[in-house]
Amino acid sequence: MKDELKKYKVVRFFQRRDLDSQTIIDSCPLEEAQEHCQDPETDSNTCTNQESLERTRKFGPWFDGYLEII
């Protein structure tokens, strides 16, 4: 399959084993997934906005990553 036809989903992963990952974006091109995940607000280590800081306080370390949809 050509790269431009591949689709990806963006998933929020939590370090805590008792928390399931959450799909943030169901289907998007690679460029969109990469752009989303490069935002500092998509990682508990670099986030600064209130919503992300509250998520970190409640759930511990987390980050958004992307997976190819097969």
C-alpha cells in the first residue's frame, strides 16, 4: 500500500496498567498524526495547560502516540 494511502489513529497511553489507552483520533494521515503528537500538550512531561495538568494529576504519566491502522 502506498504511504499516502495509509491511515493512522492517535492513541493516549497511560503508564498506569489499570488504565486503558484511549483513541483520540480514529483515522488520519501520517502527517496529521505526527503533528498532533509533536504538540507539547500531548505529553505529561511537557504539557502546561490546565486540562493536561489535571489529567496528569489524576492519572499519572501519559502521552499521545500513533499507530498505523491495518
